[in-house]
Amino acid sequence: MTERHAKPVAASAIEKHVYKVFPNDMNAHNTVFGGMIMAKCDRLALVVAERHSGHVCVTASVDSIHFRAPAKGNDTLLFSLALNRSWRSSMEIGARVMAENSYTGEVRHILSAFFTFVALDKDDKPVDVVEVLPETDEQQRRFDNADIRRNHRLAMRNELSETNGAGRKPAPS
């Protein structure tokens, strides 16, 4: 595809989506339940993928979820997500979550993750998506790094499929 068919990152990005933490969001350790943050990221990443592709999309994989710091009661979570790169029918969306103390204004980086989505046609078959056009140095860095992560995912999938293939020893009986 050529650049005139590409969409800029900003066309589908979500910047600082706000979520106020309440007591029902807490885990037994009295910090925000990580699964809730992950689910919110997945939903927002879906919005980015569908905005970019113009198609129904499904989560294909989630990579590198890193919880960097806990979120606490009375924090406000700020979700920022953007398309890092698109391939034939798949797209990588990067997520970054910040926790803002509503009273002091202190902001902490609490989570980074990468979601891969696949665009589907009306018959639920993968469909081609347009390329993404990085416009800043930071977007170009994320674009380049996305290809490295994809190559690692594919290599690991191939290696694992080989270990489950014909060369595998039978399980002891």
C-alpha cells in the first residue's frame, strides 16, 4: 500500500480517557484490580482498531502487559492508546495507563501493554487494513518496535508448533 492510502496515528488514537477509581475497583491488597485495567485497555484498543480499519475487529493477542506501579483508591486513571503498526489484516495497539492522584496532582505510569487485533469482513474472515502513517519520531519508534515484537511472536509460535509436531516424544504412560 502507498502512503496516500495510509491513515495517521492521530486518526484513531485515544488520549487520556478518564476513569475514576471507586471502592468496587479494589482488590484484596487495597489497590486497583489489574484485571479491570486490562479489560478497559482491551475495550479501548478495540475502538482504536475499528476506527483505523473501518471493520469489526477481534483481539488476537496481548503482549507485554507490564504493571509498573499500583493504582490506589481515589486515583483517576488516564488511558492513552494508539495504533503502532498495521500489517495485512492485523494491527498492534499500544496502551499506556497513568494514575493521577486527584488531590495532589501527582501522576504515575502504572501500565504498558500491546494488543494485536485482526480486522474481519462480514463473513468473519480476515480483511486487509490500511497502513498507519507515523508522523512523529516517537510514532516512528513505536512503528519500528512493533515489527520487532511481531517477529518475536511469529518466531515463538513457529518454535512452539515444532515442539508439538512430529519430533515430539510420546508422553510416558
